[in-house]
Amino acid sequence: MNAKLFAAAAAALSLAAGVAQASPDRAVQAFLDDAHSQAQAQLGDLDLAAHPVKAWAYVDGQGRLTAVRVVQSAGSRDADYKVETAIKRVRLHDVPPALIGAQVNLTFGPADTQLAKVP
């Protein structure tokens, strides 16, 4: 079931204007999918089905997500902290140039989504 949710989230990926070329879109989507997968794996069995968590972060040139901020709480400080910590631990290589310095929005819960806002 998580695979279906993840696939739906990947299909729902939206990008701000400025990342309109086909090849960079695939690279951006792959980066966001990998970032979400890494964070999700660190969350383990944390149940966010009833209360999703939405967070913002910025992508640095080394593949880290920085300045993480929870913008929609699960209603639990513990759950919010776990999501924030999981996002901060994400490490990826080959950052698409369009994402360096960009804000990404990640949602964990029943409607997992990833969005990028390119500066």
C-alpha cells in the first residue's frame, strides 16, 4: 500500500515555473522521490495516517535538506520532531542544479507529496 501511495505522490509532483524542461524535470522528480523515501524510511512505523505532517526545507549543493520547518503539525510534538529530524538526515548526491537553493515541500501521511519551488 505504501508503494501505491508513493507512486501516487510521485505522479502528483508539481514544479514551479522555471523547471520546465523535460530532462531536468525527471532529475528533480527523482531527487525529490529519493529524499522523501530516505526520510520515510527513517520514520519507520510512525503512524501519520490520521494527521499528516507537512514540512518545508531548502536544498543545498551537497544534497542536504536544510532550514527544515514543520508547517502543518500532526498534533504531536514528538511526531513533528521525528519528521523534522528524518528530513534533516537526508543525504543525496547529484543535486539537480535547478534545486540548489530551492524550497521543497514534503508531506508525510496519507497523501504524501513533494513539491519544489525554484528560486
